[in-house]
Amino acid sequence: MNPQAGALTRPGGLAPYAASDTGSRGRRHAEAPPACRSEFQRDRDRIIHAAAFRRLEYKTQVFVNHEGDLFRTRLTHSIEVAQIARSIARALQLNEDLTEAIALAHDLGHTPFGHAGQDALNACMSEYGGFEHNLQSLRVVDELEEKYADFPGLNLTFETREGILKHCSPKKAAELGEVAERFLLGKQPSLEAQLTNLADEIAYNSHDVDDGLRSELIDTRQLEEVPLFHQQYREVRERYPRLAQRRVIHEVVRRLINCQVIDLVQTSQARLQQQRPADLEEVRNHSSPLIGFSETMRDRNRELKRFLRRHLYRHYRVHRMTAKAARVIRELFTAFFEDPHLLPDEARHKAEALRHRDGLHGQARAVADYIAGMTDRYAIKEHGRIYNPGELT
Ligand code: MG
């Protein structure tokens, strides 16, 4: 596949509008260039070695971590997003290393217990600037990781940080400065950031179908009302009439991912050929994202999402779990915020430092950082240690 017939390809097989080391806006703290790898490879490597990355293994997507070993966690989700995103990047001659770095970092700021945890923490933080997992991912790589002697955070390149920040309110954008200025100026992020965002959607829609079926919260009969699923399911059944149901589902999920990736690559390729951005700056200045699905696939995706929302995310068994999770987060926040001496020493020192700097806003932020960093099981344990008189502290 050659998305820019006739256009010059740069060394490394990159299209002229791909992000590159030489065109990077650099790091917040100046560093010598890496010896044997690219700048974006270095970002990717730093992310993999981060504590927040390891903790993704024990954080929920939809199901609580201890519900079963076969369900996706944030870690397996992030790896799947990286795989899908890299395939798309390679097909479009975009920067795979940057794509992978953004994909692996995109969920670092997630609280325990998935979206239920984030909503609960956001409610707790309503008077103190709110909580949003996407902003928290950036905070993790910019501030919270403590890996290097010379700077806080991971000191990633502008392009990786920009890719992590998928959305941002104008108020927050004004606070964050350069990395968020595109939200104030109406500009686009790199193509690598645009495609990773959609690879995330492809990954979770498809694996939530898989996990939903495995958990038996939804079944194939219900799913047949979703055209995207129905089409693939019928094709597989017709072609392999004797195949065991479990393998039918795996085959369907594989095809679901594949057909979305192909649609995305072909649609984006056509747009890039038509618009022919000369470089990354032209990509940024474009009035709308150049990476996207065809209109038909966008509709198909929307139908699938609507189905999952109605039948899986709002299933009473999922809701019981999320209601419990929200209670754990709320009660942890209340306890720590009202009495920071309940925090372990290190977290308490941070809370005191932030309180000294920003008053109660700072104290609340430090508590939110501490809670957001917890894994599902750590949050449950910590809740027990605070509220259950029978449990050891
Ligand atoms: Mg994600």
C-alpha cells in the first residue's frame, strides 16, 4: 500500500506528513539525543518501565480484576490498542514508534474500577478542579512518575504528550499551556495521535463483545440485532457450519477488528491522497481530522456502541459491581481528604506539600493522585483497612 503515490518518502519509509525525530518539538527538560534508538522509541521504553504501566495489569476495563482471569485488563487492552495502532501506522507510512508510545500510555491515568471509578472520583473532586482520566494520564507522565534523577515524570516528547491528551476543556487547556493549545486554536494533533484514538475504539468495541459473550451477560442472539456483528457472524456460520461456538466467536471478533482496520486505512488513505498535506504542520492546521472511518463504518460502530451500552455496561450485574466500586472510591476519598494522617507516609508528605502550595485544592489533588494510582484490589484492601474494624492496618 502506498498512501501518497508520487509524493517523496522520507528515510525509514515515513510519509512526509508523519511525525519524525527531526521535526519533534522536543522535551520539556532538554536531554542529549538517544544513542541507538529514536526519540519516540525512547518514549515508548520509558512508558513500559513506568510503575503506572505495570499497575494497568490489575485495573479494570469493564469487569473487576478478580472476576476472572480471561477478561481484559487495562494492560491487555493497551497492548491490543498498540497492536492495532501500529498496523494502521505502518499501512499509512506513519511513525510506528510514536503510535506505540501513545497507545501504551493512553490509559495510564485510569482509576481503579474503570469508568465507574473515574466518575466517582470526579464527583469527589467537583469543587477542586475535577478528575478526568485523560488529563491524569498526562499528569502521570509529566509529574507523578519518579524514575529519573534530573526531572519529575518521564520527560516525554511533545508529540507523545499531545497524543495522550485526547480531549480537554478550554479552561484546562489554558492552564496546561503548549501541549493543549490546539484545543484553543482549533488545530488537529498528529496523524499518529488521531489513529491511536480510533484504534482504542476498535479495540474496546471488539473485546467488549468478546468479554461480554464470555461472561454470558450478552448472547449472540441479542447481538444479531447489531448489523456489524450480524454480517460477520452469518458469514462465519455459513462458511464453518460445524465449528464450536467458542471458536465461531473468536473468528467473528477477529473479523470485526480486521474489517474496521481495513475501512480506517482505506478511508484515511483516500483522504490523505486527496488533501496531500506537505508536512505535520499542515496536518495540524487542517480543519478536521484526516484519519477516520467511512460514513457507513461510523454508523455501524455507533450501533455497536449503543448495543454495548444498553446490554453490557448497564447490565444489572455490571451495575452492582460499579455501584460497589463507586462507594469504595467515595469513601476512600472522604477518609483521606478529611484526615490526611490516614495516608501512608509518602502520600501524606505529598498531600502536605500540595496543601502548602495550593491549599485545599492541592490536598484534594494529592488524595486523588493516590487513589487514581491504586489497582482494583489495592483499593478494596485499603478500603477494608480504613473502614473494617476487624482488618489489620
Ligand atoms: Mg483505552
